[in-house]
Amino acid sequence: MTPTPVGTQRAPVQSPGADYRQRLFARYFSTFYGVLHTATPASLEKDCQTWKDYFRNLLPQDKLARILDMGCGYGSFLYFLAKEGYSHAVGVDVCGEQVEVARKLGVPNVLLGDGRDFLEKHPVEFDCLTAVDLLEHFDKEEILSLLCAVQRSLKPGGRLILRVPNADGPFGAKILFSDFTHELAFTPNSIRQVLMTAGFECPEVYPEGPRVHGLTSAARWVVWKAIGVLLLLYLGAETGRMRGHILTQNLIAVARKPGPMPPGELER
């Protein structure tokens, strides 16, 4: 039997389409992710640069930190963590196809199963939990329940790092509707709201704009900044406020569980 996705409750009345996510996630790699992306050792190495640009400075300084990557897919982010020297990182995903691909690629510590069940079995265990492109697969009630389970699974002072579609951006709908399993998109305000409601504190939100690695990416960055200024002028004209807007297709958020921070983390 295919495990139920994280936080999903089975409908009491069964019908051919009752649990559409179960059907979609059973073939998620062959019908969606693997159609759009390659999954090879070379692609894992290429992905590392992306993860490094956006997430390296958000991760714990302690390389022995216990990290859980929720919805780890075929292990791209988990591979990055291993390359960065994090020796106590584990990933869990409900899609058997993706887990099989990860294992064939040699990505370590990838587990098949329901992430919500995994969290409940590991209370107050992790220093950091990552959820990259995960929350958008669930409805509002499931998201709040899942975040509360995440909070319970973190140690005091532990952090949650996540990436979600950004409804504030002009192309937020592109990300939201690009995957039939997506339910929601977020804004900086709404992701802060739900994180604080789930018991997290100090939520910070960041854009995911282009990074400069050469002439081509520098040109892209210049064009992106120029277009961003025009969009901010538009928003300023309508609302009288030009600050605080995040306009990238995705946004990154970081929050922590109340409690003392590990030694050295205060220096960040």
C-alpha cells in the first residue's frame, strides 16, 4: 500500500477520486518531476549551487546538527547537506518512485513514509527541519497541524527553513498551478501568520531572486532589478507603500522554536 502523504487524513467515504493525492504521489516522479527535471549525479551537483546560494547561510553552524528534510523527493537537498558536511541529516518522502531514484543515485539516509507519522515518533529530536516546496501540497487545516507537529519535533531553539510559492509575486500563480497537487500559495504576511500560530517565533522572509555567477547571470540580475523597481513603483502608486514587498516566484522563510539558541548561533 502506498503511504498516505504527510498530514493527510483518509476520507471516510471512498470513491474512485476520494484520495487524489495518493494516486498522484504514487507516480509523482514519472508523471511530473521526472518529466521536467533530470535526476542524475550531474544534476545533483548542479542543484548544490542553487541550494548553496539560498540556504547555506540559513543552516545551523554545527555540522553535527540533527536535520530532517521533509518531503525530500529524490534527495537533491539532502545530497547538498551531505556535501556541506552535515553528517546527521535524514530525509523522508511519501513517493516511492522518488525514494527509489534517490537510492539509485546513492543519496544517503532517504526514508519512505508518512512525514507526519515520522514527526510524531521523533519529538524534541531535531536541531533543524527543512521543508523545501512542501507546504503548498496541503490545505490550511493540514498545514497548521503539520507545522505544530514540526514544532514539537524540534529541540528548543531549533529552526524551520522552508520555501513556498509566493502569491505576492506577479507570477506566483505560475508556481501554484504548475503542479496539480498544489493547494495553496503564501504571502510574506500569511507565512508569518501561520508560523507564529503554530508556536514559532522570529519568522523572517526572504526573496529568491537570481544570483550572480558570471556575465550572463549578472545581466539577468540587472534586468530583474530594473523590472522589480517598476513593479515597486506600481505598488507604491496604488498602496502608498514601496517597502516590504517580495516579488519573486518563491519565497524562503525561517523561524525558530522558542528556547535557548545553540552556542555560536547568536553570532549569525
